[in-house]
Amino acid sequence: MNTTGKVWHALYTRPRWEKKVLKYLQEEGIEAFLPLRKTLKQWSDRKKWVEEPLFRSYIFVHVQPAEYYKALNTAGAVRYVVFEGRAAVIPDRQIQMVKDLLAIKAEMEVTDETLLPGERVVIRYGPLKDIEGEMVEFRSKSVIALRIDHISGTILVSLPANYVRRK
């Protein structure tokens, strides 16, 4: 349970400003989380590993009501993700899930595709134990689709089939 009064919100940023907004927020003393993943980029003359945001144009901020507008007024911040007329609150558990996925370097991708409802599953092992998701078959691998509330994205995580069980 949250006893600090802080809640997580998703802050929409200008395109390709995620890292700058993170820096500005940190300089202001605002707790922020920008999930990054390493991607191999290829140019005409070279290849290079770069860190890209997992969710393009989104950054997560952990703010008290007094910091709400301070975060919103940060250079590069556009607006909060809104649900039913109010800034959507992202549950702590979902932020922790993304952090856990990044920590174990799970093979993942984010898709804007809204997946059709499938069988509900629970992860049985590892740092993601007891996380619920939706099972999707994808390129002959077992893939768990974990939805993040209020963001138009779904995380697809490749896990061995024995890591999940029917809910």
C-alpha cells in the first residue's frame, strides 16, 4: 500500500524527447521512470546498439499532488494520459512488473495491436511469479501479453511454456 501519497502517472512527451524529459524531471527532484531497451540499429556504414524507450513518447512519474503540475510543466512534457477526465493512475505493481522484465532482460516487444482476448494465465516462476497475463501463440513460442492499464500498448514476453499455468 502507498503511504507516501505518491502515485504513478504516465506523462506523454514530445516525440523523441523521452530522455530529455527524464533528465529535466530528475533535475527538479521528481521521481521518474523511463523503461529503455537495447536495440541494434543499422545505418549504411555501421551497426550500433542503442537504448530506446520501451514506450515511445511516454515517461512514468511518481508524484505527490503538489508535484503534479511541476512535472507537467517540464520542458518536453505534453500532457498526462487521461482516463475518465482525470490523469490515469498506473498501479505500483505494473510499474514494478516493467522494472522486473527489464531486470531479467526478457525478450520483449511493445505492440499497439489490441490483442483478442485469449486464455488468462499466471506466471509460475522467476521474478514475474504470480503476474497475470493473456496467453498468445506467436512464431511458435509461448508469449505472454501483459497489458499496462491506460497506455495503448501491450508487452509481449517470451517465456518457456512451463513457466505459465492456466488461471
